Amino acid sequence: MIRIAPSILAADPLALGNDIERVVKAGCEWVHIDVMDGHFVPNLAYSPATVKAVAGRTGAIADTHLMMDNPEKYIGIFADAGAGVITIHEEAGGDTGAMLDMIRNRGILAGLSLKPATPAERALPYFGKADMILVMTVEPGFGGQKMNEKCIEKIRRLRELGWNGLIEADGGINEANLPALREAGLDVAVMGTAVFRDPDPATLIARISANQ
Ligand code: DX5
Ligand code: ZN
């Protein structure tokens, strides 16, 4: 059963609460929150205040995707804000293993993300330390891009390498390309544009859930 984690990057910034309420009511337990620092990626996005509001007031699990340099400085802050999942990037450098430990020590799920050009093997040293691997299916930074089909192979490769934990994919996912991702071994599909720009997100979510 694939879990859909709607990405609020594509939600209406002036109607964020309503948009989140709609997808939670439609059955989504996770809400994906992108954090961008303008350095690791050329864009800016949500802060701990948003994570706190989502975690505290919507009943959703705040699936927090840190696209930032020096994530170790912010893991504690996002955990305090109520994040249920914190994902860091392998490419951000630093002591990735220690950061995953920091996240797990807060009693929440630790995710490790790989950009499209980063091979699955780079996650191998962290198989014992992560709960989830987030396979980026576009270059991180912006919503609304087309999925890079080559990344589907990386999901399959992670399973071949023996990864038994959760696999999440993020970027350009829609109803049409979801079956191939599921077949490769996906657990969590982040969907921004496809969900929030759909005229009827609840029906879309119900249809995807029914077709699994
Ligand atoms: C991209 C972000 C994604 C983005 C996905 O860097 O990490 O979470 O919101 O948006 P869509 O589904 O529109 O590609
Ligand atoms: Zn994301």
C-alpha cells in the first residue's frame, strides 16, 4: 500500500490550512514539508514554524525534507517543532551517520535523501542508521518538474542492495507514473503539483488508494 505525502510547496500559500485539512480528511497521514536554504538549493521554503503548525494543529505527521547545508544545526530545532520524519541529504556532507543518530535519538524517523545523480550505493554505509531513503526524482529545489525516469531504477537498486526500510520518492510524481514506482518498490510517494493543483484532490487520493 503506497502512502501519499502531499508536498505543501504546491499548496496555496494563502490557504495552507484549508489545503492541508482537505488532504488529511482524504486519508493522507503524512504531509511533506520542504525546507530550502537558498544555498544547498537555489530556492527558499518553509521554516520550523510551519512544521510546528502542521504537527500541532492538523493531526498529520510532518514529513520534513531538509534541503540545506549544515543540517546538523537544525535537526534539534525541527524535532522540537514536532517533525515526525526528518530527512537530510547525503550530498550535504558532514557526519551523515551522526546526524541520522541525532534524528533517531529524538524518537522520530530518520531519512536519507539522494539527488538524481547520486548512486544508490552511497546510501550503503547508512543502512543501519536510517529508517527511510528518499530518492529524488527531480533536481531538488522546485516543484512542478518532470520526473526523471532513470530514478525508478535507483529504487529497484536499493532493494537489490538489501535495503528493507521505507523508500520515498519526490518530484514529478503523478497518477500516471506511480504504478512504475510502486512496482520498483516504493512506499511513500511525495506529490505536490499533482495533488494540490488538481481541482479535486480528495477524489484523486481516493482513486489512487483504491487502485493499489
Ligand atoms: C522539490 C521538492 C518536492 C516538490 C515536489 O525539491 O523536494 O517536495 O514539492 O513537487 P512536485 O510533486 O510538484 O514535483
Ligand atoms: Zn521534498
